[in-house]
Amino acid sequence: MRLARSLAAVAFLLVLVSALTAPLAARTDPAAADTPVLPPDVAAPAAAADEEVVPATAAAAGPVAVPVPSETAMRYYRSGNWLWILATLWGFAVPALLLFTGVSARLRDLARRLGRRWFLTVALYGVLFALVGFLLDLPLSWYSDYVRPHAYGLSDQAAAKWWGDAFKGLAIGALFNALFLWVPYLLLKKSPRRWWIYTGLLAVPFVILMMVVTPIWIDPLFNEFGPMKDRALEAEILSLADRAGIEGGRVYEVAKSVDTNTVNAYVTGFLDTKRIVLWDTLLAKLEPSQVLFVMGHEMGHYVLGHVPVMLAVITVLIFFGLWVVHRSAAALIARFRHRFGFEELGDVASLPLIGLLFGLVFFVLSPGFLALSRHHERQSDRFGLEITRDNVACATSFVRLQEENLGNPRPGWLYKLWRSSHPPLGERIDFCNAYRPWETGAPLAYGEKIRPPV
Ligand SMILES: [Zn+2]
């Protein structure tokens, strides 16, 4: 979902919320492991020969080799890195541009003329801001989300669907700004010294609320969600969930094939809306035993409490980000107020400044956040293996992921540090091959959380 910058400060919370959902492969970064179909040369003999042949049932045959990525996959990886650099710089350039050209102040003036009253001015500014951000981002979004995946055979999405989703994203962003932007600005007005503490305190229940409602109100606006069509496989999944001690767990199949040929699955929601979502592309391209391993992995996120841990981390991040804004904004405004066109942080024209500072904080801290995410993913891979004990299904499901999503199994260290929410596929396949404590009677890491099969 491309809600991101259109919402600035509120958006930051949403970005964190979306970071909380834990897909099997990286999801939001266009260049990561999240793209689909087989362009002709991926299917060509060179790379395809050894991996594709290994059906999960062929077990016992020894370790599954990490496929050599195709030339196309490597091109996709390299161009994706350049695109990421460009998108990151753009993400800082847009709010900086809005500030230093005084456009933000002019948007505020316009909002004030139309809205008159304080509350309406803030709401209208939020809407205008979402609209301007959307327009400025449009060329890059169109290229990275539509043109590029099509060029690599990773998507057959209709242009109308892309535009429909883009406008829905804009509408949601504008609505959120109109509904919630007044909260931090009212707090800034009432308590210029402690606003950041109060905003942080309110942000936590807000993030939880977003996590609860996103899967039921937001996600279905973009794709069709339903129960699994393969009832036999669903029954197997539910018995696996039962062994993992997950009660009333819900499994959804989402019609993602209209958007992408890549494969993925993720855990989302909170409290009563917690669920595991499988893309229909994954169900179409993976063997049942591989789907079961993937489900075991997703159940690991559930059982090992990764969502609450991420929520705690995000709470700290929000407070820290707000504190940085509080500490640094006044000096920046004092230095540049003639260019910015506002005198204090409590002026709604400061929104791009808040967004910029939050963006910088998040960028600097993201290696730590990503390292934690990779740690969770490794734990979940281990959990998936311990519950299925199917090393071949584990390894071959990641092989499929690499092929279908044009992944690079051994990315560079900088990529890993700053971009990888998941361990490199090569490491995951190696782990799938190697981890088998049940064969020697060694204790399992999560033995007490998993009931043995009956
Ligand atoms: Zn995962």
C-alpha cells in the first residue's frame, strides 16, 4: 500500500503499522525479494535445472542447492538498488522542497482562506498536503510499482487497477490527515513543552487501533479476501495450528494475482483481527508441503509473540522520533523561518518538517529495526522447521520464492544492513538444509510450544 508520504506524520505511524505485519518475503521495498513471474531467462535451463526438479516429496536426496540467480534476477537486484537510493533521496527531497520553497506555507494560507476556523484549516491543509505529496510522488510510484514489475514479467496488473489503488490510497491518506492531524497540533498549541509526550502516549493506542482495523477495513479495499479454496489443505493447516496451540486462528486467501505474479504470505491484525494471509499466487505455485512449511513459519510469528515485541519497539521509536522533533525543530525554524514561512512548530505548515525529521530518524535507526526483524524471521524459520520437520519443503519453498520473486540469494552487506527485513534467501535455504535436531534427539528450541503430531 502506498499510503506512505501522503500522510507525513500520521503516515509515519502507518508505515510502522505496515512494518508490523510480517510477510514471508520482503514486501514494501520494490527491489527486495517481492517480485513475481518467471521472465523467460529465469525459466531457462541454466538456473532452473537443479532446483525446479526437487518436488518436496523427493526428500532424502541430500541438501537442496541454492540456485544461481539468473542474469535477469541480478539485473533486477542491481537496478533495484539504484531505484532504492533514488526513492530514499526523493523521500527527503520532497518535504525539504515543500519547506524551503515556502510551498507548505502557501498551502496553509490557502487552507486558512478556505477553512477560516483553526480546526478546518488544519484538516484542509492535511488534505492538500496529501494531494501535493501524491502528485510529486506519482512518476516514481508509477515507474517502480507498475512499469518496472511489468518489464520484469513480475506483474500482469491492469493499469486501471493500479490507478484505482493509487487513488484509494490517496483518499485514505487525505481522510486520515483530515481526521487526525489536529491532535498533535492541538497538543502543540496547548502544551509546547510536553506535546511530544502526550502525542506519543496517544500514538500507541492509535497504532494498536490501526493494527486492529487495517485487515478488516483497509486491506479489503485493495484486494479480495476470502477463506481458502482448497479445503483439504486448509484442514491440514488448521491441524498444524492446533499443534502450535493457536486457537481460532484464521487463514485467509487473498486474490493478489490481479496485482502481481510474485508469491508471499504474512501475519497481520491484532487481538481479534489477527490472521494469516496467503497470496493466491503462493497457493498456485507451491506444493502443499511447501505451503505447510510457510504456514509453520507464519505460526511462529504468532506463537513467539513477534507482533507485541514489534509494537513495543515501535512505541520507543515513536517517542524517540517525537523527542528529536521537539529538540531540533525550534532551532531549524529560527534559522530558516523566512524561507519556511512559519514561526513555530505549532503552525500546521510545519508538517513537512516533522515528516522530514521523522524520516531521518527512521532512516538512521532502520538497520537496528531490520536486524530485529531478521532475528524474528530466523526464529520463525526455525519454528516452521520444528513443527513440520520437513527440511526439503523448507528449502524448496525458499527456492520457489527466489525464482518467482527474482530474488538475489546472496545480496551485499550494505543491502542486508539497510534493506533486508528478512535474511538472505541463500542463508535461509542453508539453514533449512542443516537444521535437523530431531534426527539426533537433540532438544528443540521450541519443543514446549509444539505438540507432536498424532
Ligand atoms: Zn516471516
